[in-house]
Amino acid sequence: MPARKAVLTQTELKRYLAAYRDAGIPVGRTEIGPDGTVVIHSASENSPPEINDWDAD
């Protein structure tokens, strides 16, 4: 069975993130859905860091 074609390539994601960087918008988190949907959350200096249960020791 052949491998599935990627719905989002690394090159595309790099372009999205570079566009945010070039616009001066800090990226806080990026979510990529199984259908290729990309959601980029900007980080602000005033917002507290997001706590992830998986990061806890």
C-alpha cells in the first residue's frame, strides 16, 4: 500500500510561519488538523504561558 500524500508540506508551514515573523507577529502555538487545516495562535507578551498537562513531570 503506497504512503498517503501529505495534506500540508513542511515548506508550506515554513511559509506561513515566515509570514507571521515578517509581519512582526509572535507565534505562540500552531495547530495542524488531519485535513490540513492550519491554525496559528499569536503570542502576546501580556498573556500567561499555556499550561499543557503533558509537560508536567
